Amino acid sequence: MTVTASSPYPLYPELVQYPHPTLRKRAAPVTVFDDRLRAFCQQMFLVMQRHQGVGLAAPQVAVGRRIFVTDHLRKRDDPEPKDRRVWINPRIERCEGQTSYEEGCLSFPGLYAKVQRHNRFTIYASDEWGVERALDLDVEAGDFLGIVVQHELDHLDGKVFVELLTAAQLTLVRKRLRELEADYKTATGKAGAVLRR
């Protein structure tokens, strides 16, 4: 991954996996909307597509900025974009209700579990040009995007979806977490930001 001296954004971002430390740190707001930011967002789409995801947050490519991208309508192995969106400095308001949805995460390969999320809410975010917009989402009414944006927003707050699991759910996935921890230590010589629960 190459980062230029004057930009916080790598030219060729790469996906990082748990327990990489950036995944557990709160990301900083974006204050400059320039060509470097826009180029980085396009690179994020490429990483997301390469790994067949529907959402990707900047911390997942080791960048501590409040950015994520989504393409929630794209199907697996489909190279064509369907509904690409950039979300910068997002926040949600007016949350109502709860829903349970099975989630996975590109930074936790092979792990899936049901997670509790808000059912209805409004999300505010800027695009890559700095234009803020608001969108009302209702998961119960079929807005899968509502699940995606909540998952990615957690990444920006340094929270990973396994932190939302019950003790019983954690027991079921602990072996896989230990495998990821061991792989990271072998590759880097460091423990990383291991989940302590």
C-alpha cells in the first residue's frame, strides 16, 4: 500500500482483516473534498468489487477517515455496478424499532451471524463532492441498504459486528476469530487489536 506524503489516502488500498488495529479505532472526519479523495473512493469501489462485497469502509483498507462506499444491489460475481454510493461523514438520526439480520464482513472472512440493528432511521452523509444528502431507510419495508449502512457506520466508529453478538453467538465463532488472530500474528509479528470478551 503506497501513501503519498501529502495525502492520507493510499494509491492502491488493500483490504485488511481482523485484528488489524485500524478496525478498532474511531475514524476522523473528512474535511477536504478534493481529487485525491475522489480517486480514493473509486479505489474503494474496486477493492469492494474484487472481494465481492456490498459495502466497504475506509478503516477496512487501513485508512482512518469517515468514508464508506456501497453497492447494495450488486449480485455476487456481477462486474456491473448497480447503485454505487459514497458516504462521507455519515450520521444516523431518528432511529426507530429493532430488526435482526444475518451479516458477514469482508474483514472477517468466513464469519456470519445475526445482529440486532435499527429498523427505521434517517442517514445524513456527504458525497465525494461534499454535497450532503439525507435518506430515510426502513429495513422492515425491504431497504437492505439500511443494514449495509449501519454495518459500515460501525466500522467508522471502531466497532466490528462481532462486538454486537451475544455470548452464545461468540462461542460459536470464537474458533474462527482465533484463526484470524493467529494468521495476523504470523504475518505481522504483532497481536493486533484482539477482541477481549
